[in-house]
Amino acid sequence: MRIQPNIPFSALSETTPLNTIVYKLEGYDPEGRNVTFGLVGSENFQVDAISGDVKLVKDLDREVSWT
């Protein structure tokens, strides 16, 4: 399986609306099997396991956390 090795750094505004897709993960399996995606370590973002779409699901607040 091959997945993007580097996710580019992006800055999101605190005013980014909830449910906005902010990134798309991509990957493929050279043997043709389905690839699924997941995200660990953030309560602000959620990834669609099939499409790889990463969306904002909790308001960003820089005074609380930088991640």
C-alpha cells in the first residue's frame, strides 16, 4: 500500500465553517485491494474512511490548542 508520504502544512482560520473539507488523503494498493483511511490524535478533524476527505468537526480555538 502506498499513501502520501508528506501532508503539506496548512493554516486554517478559526472562522473556518464546521464540516468544511480541508484536505484529501490519497493512497493506493499495488495489489488492487481497497484502501481505507483513519485519523488519530485530533478531536477537531474527522476523515471519511473511503474517500479520504478530512473535514473540520470542532471549532478551532488557538487560545485553547494549536492543533
